[in-house]
Amino acid sequence: MMHLLSLVAADAGTSVINTNIVTELVNLVKNVMGLFSEFPLNVLLIASLCFVAFGLFKRAKAAAM
């Protein structure tokens, strides 16, 4: 699995960011934002599911302690 921010050390001791990974990351963000523009109600659905899931984890953690 490729690391999102892999740094490759050059001979001079400076760090160079792998541009292929950055390009793939930018393309992924563009695709996700494209989905949100086509289906805006999905954003609300995903956000509400996240809040419910985190609420359940919070209650379970409190009950375990």
C-alpha cells in the first residue's frame, strides 16, 4: 500500500514529495466533490450517520468505564 505522503530523501539531504501520489490524491478529492454536487442529500445522510455512530461509540465508552 502506498503512503499518502511518501517522502523520498535526495542525495543533498532535502526531501522531495512524490508528485504521483499528490496527483492521485487531488483526483480522488475531485471525484468525491463531484459526487457531492450530483447528490447533495447524500452529504446530509452521511453526516447524520456519522453523528449517530459517534454518539453510540461515546455512550458505549461511557458505559464501559
